Amino acid sequence: MLSPTLKTFAMLLAALALLALPAAIWPAYLESPIGLLLAAPYFLLLILSGLGFPGLLQNNGLCGWGWCAPSPLGYFVMLAAILAALYGCAALISRMRGS
């Protein structure tokens, strides 16, 4: 059996996936406030790159007028940040519920 924290983590992960699903068929969805919430991990990469952490963005952040895409290391950091934040929220929720 899964612990209550892992069950909550799985539910939060499923909720995030369902929240992001409309963006696959409706690109304007990402311009809504929910889209900004979904873009928060990318903004974390921009902040970390601006603070001097190298290798998170392609071309070291030099992409002209556009926003640089994340590098493979950037995708890893983004995924780790998402999972850590969701697990932290799941742990807090489980602790508040007394499980």
C-alpha cells in the first residue's frame, strides 16, 4: 500500500496533468492565468540562469529576441522542481489531515 503522502502526491500529479491537458489542443490556454501557473517552472529556469547558473538554457541564454528553450539539464531541473514542490505540498496536506 502507498503511504498517505504518496497517495496525495499521485493525486496532485494527476491534477496537474489534467490541468495541463487542454494546452495540447488549445494553445491560447497557456495565455490564461492557469498558463502562467504552468509556466512557473520555466520562470524558475530564467531566474536561476540570471543568477549565474550555467547550462540551464540553450545557447547559454543568448537567443536574440525570443525566449531560449531549456537545455536537457534545464528540463531535468524543471522536472525536479515540479516533483519536489508537489511532494512538499503532498507532505503538508497529509500532515494537516493527520494521516
